[in-house]
Amino acid sequence: MFSQYVQKLLGKLPVKTKPIIDAERYDTLKSHLQKELFQPLDVSKAFLPMESALVKSIRTEAAAWNRNNATRTQAYLAFYNRNQRSIGPF
């Protein structure tokens, strides 16, 4: 019903777009990326050793701050307080 309202409002049918890649190539790419993404950091070829250490420390700290809504909110507030000048007023 909503789509009919939008069609009446726009006065034309929605435009169909051609996919960028076919479904088979998409599925292959997706599976390769998922395999790489879920590799242990020390096995992944996507990062240099120094980058792997940084990613590991970020994930560890994020997991600690994401325990619950209160700790997550504290993390957001601390980030905002540290970066007020670069963030600027809203």
C-alpha cells in the first residue's frame, strides 16, 4: 500500500538498476572476505604484524567498554571529552 502511494506521488514506477556484479561472483567474493575476516589476527594476511597488534588491542578495549550500556556510554563520553575540539559543536 505504501509503495502504491509513493508511485502515485512520484507519478512513475521505481527505476530498476542493473547489478554491478553477478550473484555468483558476489557469493565468491563474500565467502573469501568472510574467511579472511574471521582468520585469527596472527594468521590473517590482511594486516602487517604491527597492524595486527593494533587491531587486537582495539578489539580488546572495545570488548571491555561494551560490557553493558553504562560502560559503553562512559566510553562515548570519554571519547567526546578527549576530542571536543576536533568534533566541534553540533
